Amino acid sequence: MRLWIDYAQRTPVDLSGVHLQIGSSKLTPVQAEEAREFLHCDLSQWFGVGEGLLTYTRLDDPDEVRFNTEGRPMAPDDE
């Protein structure tokens, strides 16, 4: 994501209509805001795809949640 943002700061990029799902490493709040500013895209953060527990931010979550957390569990029985 950092490479994409760095590139987009030099060369205009419009990924509007694209939903990026970020995983493996949590974005910092600044990176999440820069992704929206320079890539013009929506994003959600995911955790646990390989671990079994899956958490993610939803598109309708407020920016505070989407930029600062990896969301909440997908399954109701996960804690």
C-alpha cells in the first residue's frame, strides 16, 4: 500500500469504485487516509484470513473504525 500511495502522490491515480481489502499488515491511520486521498478508493482492513479467526471493517463503519482497527469478527461465535 505504501508503494501505491507513493506512486499516486507523483502520478494521479483514480481507483474510485474500487474497494481495496487490506490484510497481512494493519495500515496506520495516516496510510488509510492517504489511500483514500491519493488513490480515491474505499478500503477495509482484514485480519485472520490464514489464522481462522476473521475480523474486518465494514464499508459502512465510520472512518474512525476503518482507519484505526481491523474491525470485528465475521462469525458471531468468534471473540
